[in-house]
Amino acid sequence: MEFTEQNVSALYDSVNLINELQAIESPTEEQTETIERNTKHLEVMMGKEDFVALLTEAQITEINQLITE
């Protein structure tokens, strides 16, 4: 599979959603599950070298921080 900037943009939908939900003081169970699902998606995508090659160092750092939180 060939990755493009569209894939990066789509991944950032997950990044933004995780950030938004993590800002909630008392997330619901559904919100917590959404965070977990999207974090798993980040983990999968960060395991694809061709995808990671499209990211900047700042993006890699930001995504890795979300994965390890």
C-alpha cells in the first residue's frame, strides 16, 4: 500500500480526537473506549515504515507521546 498526505491527514483525525477526549475531566466509558481504539490505530500506523517516512520529527514525537500516555 502506498501512503500519502491524505493518510497523514486521516491519522491526525485520530490525534485530534484523542487530544479532545483526553481534555475531558471525567470521560465516559464510551469516550475512554474511543481513546483506546484511536490509540491502537496510531500504534498500527506507526508500525508501518512507509507511513512514518511521511511524518515530520515533530509529528512522530507527538504521536509517540499519545501512544505512551
